[in-house]
Amino acid sequence: SAAGGGGRGRAARGSAGMFGLASAFSQSARGFQDSFRCHSVSLLAAEQQRDPNRLEYSDKIILPPSCLEKLAQLEIQYPMMFQITNPRAAEKKLHCGVLEFIAQEGMVYLPYWMMENMRLSEGDIVQIRSISLNKGSYVKLQPQLTDFIKISNPKVVLEQSLRNFSALTKGQTFRILYNKKKYDIGVVEVRRHGGPFPPGQPEVVCIIETDMELDFEAPADYVEPQRPATSSSAGASPIAKSPIVTPMGAPILDGDSSEDEAAQPAFSGSGFRLDGKPIKQSKKLPSAGQSIAPATKLGVRIGPDGEVTSSPLSNGNVMHAQGDKGDMAGMKVMNASAGAASSASENDDYWAKLSGGNKLR
């Protein structure tokens, strides 16, 4: 920290003054300004065998010990905030805090994501000056990948990660680490306490010890799914689609659905036996409307006096009329063959001729 680095800075005073390695400073009302050669914090982590994640996923820079001595002599507001500018691209500016004062003289260590934002390479010259920033009241962020919004609670993850940052500049893209995966977050909009930003000034806010509203915008690579094309009537209200408003018309009852069903033809082919023998012709059974017994024709003869008399029929059946004239209720039909057999049995009993002479009555 700045306080922790104070001891190391004071310990390095003698060596800095001995070798004349202190940088030139501008002691004016605006504070301190100087140029340094930039390097990635991962190089310092490798030299000192430190955890690179603590240095990389923040916006804290590491300055030489001599900077702390000069800053103590100036009227610098705390927390210390700095503006970094790329001389080859003056429009590329970022704002940050300081972590330690242990860098070699003339060098500054930056997180690599800051070097990417400012298009810097290892050993490039950067200009650093102190700056005073207002507290932020609102910030809108945009994840660069949709993978970030798939986290169970991305807002809480981002709030925890922002504790390692000091300032947010509109247009920058910072980097955080969660669950061993890197996420790039863009700054879309910032607002500060105390009113809008002056014209021509960079829109940047301090986020240390402040209550700030956090908002999200859709990820940069998010593609809205295409909706299926709908007809013009799709937007009509349900009342317009109601059959009460637009009746369907009178039903057509001229046709019968049973007429459309054509009768299935019976099987018209022929069969064969598996053993090769000829198929026996099956006897045709009478249909349901036909009778097995031969047809019986009935006949009635009416005499000259108008009385109904019996008449021999074609198949030997005889109808006898009983009762008065025209009374058909007393008709009696007898079989002629049965009557002949009856009379024959009376005259010449068939059973009487059998041995024993017994008569069957």
C-alpha cells in the first residue's frame, strides 16, 4: 500500500540521492508529472516470486521510491490518483491508483490490460501526472462476452472485483478474474457527484469509498434471437378474431358424410393351399333374407256363392277354410303328404305287418 511503501521509500532515499536517479518533477499547483518506461506487473511478480493475480487484476500501478518522497512534499489529495497518457496517442488516457513504491528508478509497472487499452508495449514511454477526481454516483458497464452473464450472480461478482480498482474512465475496458477465468468489462457511462463533467474533460470517477449505482448493458457479442415472421393479422386483438364479431356462416347440410365413404369391394381373388392340393368348393349358404325350406305358395279358391273353398297347391299343401263366409281367421293349412300318410296308416298299418303283430298307436 501507499503507507506500507512509505517505509521502503524512506529507506531508499539515500541510494536515490547518492546515484542521482531521482526523476524531474513539476512542483506546481497541478501536482506532480513525469515520464517513465512502462513494463507489465507480471515481470515484477516473476522477479519477486509474487502472486501475479493480485497485481494484474486491478488498476494499481507500482512507482519508484523517489516518487513517494516528492509526492509527500506536494499538496496531494488522498487517495492518490494518477492519469497515464501515451505520448504517441494523446487520446489514449487512463486513470488509476498506486499500489507500491518499489519499482526501479525511471520505471513504472502497469497491469497488462492497461497496456492493451493504451496500445503500449514493453519499454514504451508513458507520461504520469497526479490528478484529483470526484466520487462516482453512477456507472454502466458492458461485459464483452455473454459468458459473464451466465454466472449465477454477476452483479455481486463485479462488486467484489471492483474493490481492487480506484477509478473508472469512460471508454476503457478493464479485466477481472473469477473462478480461474478472465472477463473483460467495458465502461459505457459514468456520472459523478457534483454535476456533469466539464466540456473537453475526460469522463472519469473515483470509486473508492463511495455509494454508486451500478447498471449493466447487454454483452458486446450478444445477438438477439430472430423471431419467426408473422402475418399482418398476428397483431390483431383477440376481439377482432372472435367468431362473434366475424361469424363463420351457416353450415352446409346438403351432403352426408356417409355418402363419401365408398363401400369397400369384397375380396375378388382366389386362394391356394400350401400343400398344393385343389381347394374344395365351399357350399354357398343362403343369405340372411333367404329361407332354407322351399317356398310355400298359398292359394284360396272362392266358389260361385262367394264361399271360400280349399284349393290344392303346387307343392301339395292344402288350405281348409272353416267358419263363415269371408272368415279367414279359421283357415287351417295342412300338408297333403302328411294327410295321405295318415289315411294310409288307418287302412294299412305299417307296423302291423312287422313280426309280433303289435300295433303302434
